[in-house]
Amino acid sequence: MITIDGNGAVASVAFRTSEVIAIYPITPSSTMAEQADAWAGNGLKNVWGDTPRVVEMQSEGGAIATVHGALQTGALSTSFTSSQGLLLMIPTLYKLAGQLTPFVLHVAARTIATHALSIFGDHSDVMAVRQTGCAMLCASSVQEAQDFALISQMATLKSRVPFIHFFDGFRTSHEINKIVPLADDTILSLMPQAEIDAHRARALNPEHPVIRGTSANPDTYFQSREATNPWYNAVYEKRRTGDERLRRGNGPPVSTL
């Protein structure tokens, strides 16, 4: 058992399962980005023995654009955000979901500023991105936040549908509790290597050129959107399989959705 807060638990898993991490601080998600940046600066490794590259951008819009670019090169990439920062990411979330690009965005949920700014928690930010096409997974404790960070990474690679992994800002992100930690060997054994290899094979490469992000006319646009349905239909089963594998590999029960 270790004592840790929700942000630290999530950041630990995200850091160890990523190669590029694009950050821009916003309360209450900031400490996830800060810890990832500090770990990279100290040369800590991910589960494959490499130090992830952490890049701080000019805004949350720049952070998610960097993630998008990294994913198109076949890298495993992630980011952290909250509130208005999540809203700035919406245009790129549509692109990532439409292109069936696997990645996880970790969100410490927080009120959206309306008549006044508030750093405290509700789910108005994550509810504003339901229509983007990303799957959403909610953690309600520090243990779940850690476990779901890994389950969402496993599920997104298996399903190719982007995941938004969210939890209550402050109530969970800053709650300090005892949890059963995930060891590097456990994480590595649970990561779907075949799907990681497939993600890398889809990288933009002049040796096997493809066209992405073009304009589509009505005669093909609808059919292309409908063609993604099998991936979405499989999301729940992929997530449930990840849940069961983590139960077997790490011992403590994981909440089902």
C-alpha cells in the first residue's frame, strides 16, 4: 500500500504508459502536469525503459494539438486538463474520435466559468464534451483513479476510440488515501502490445503514404461516419475485458460501470 492523492495516482500511470505528454496547467489538474514534468526532468522511465517527452504549450488548445500530432507519428501520447481548458480541446477531440485515434485525456472535473469563475467541482466541463465521440470513464476514488487510468489506456488501444478519464476535481484529485499501487511489470503485462504495434504501423510515413483530413462530399461523408459504428459498439466489451484483466493481475476489486 502507498499513500497518494488522486492526481498523483493518475499521473503515475499516465507517465509510465506514454511517450509524449503535452501539458498546460489549469486547476485542479495542474499537479498531474507538474509531476509528469518533474519526473521527465529527473529522467524517470516509462514501462518500456524510455523517458517520456513532456512539452508545455501556450494553451490547452496547443496541448491537445501536440497530442494529435504525436499520435499521428505513432507515439503514445496524453494530456491533463479541467474546465475551460477542456472546452478549448473540443475541436481536436472531434478529429481524434473521427480518425479512430487511441489516446486518453485525464480530466479533473471542474465548474465552467459562467457569471463568475470557480475552481471548485461539478461535471459541467465533461458534460460539454459528450458529443465529441470520445468514450468517457469516471473514477470515484483514488484507487479507481489509478486503476481506471490504466483500464482506459488498455481500452482505447483495443477499441481505437479515444477515452476521457475523469474524476472529481479536489474531492478525488486532491484526496490523499491509501491504495494498492500498480507496479511497472503489472502495467507492462497488461498493455496490449499487438494494438500498440498496430498504432505505430498507422503512423504517417512516406514509405506508405495515406491521405488524412481531406474534404468529403455528402455522397461519402455519411457512409464514412457510419463505418465507425462497429468500433463504438465494441467499446464496452473492450473496457470490461480490461477491468477483468486488472482484477486478475492486481488483486483488488475494480468497480464495474
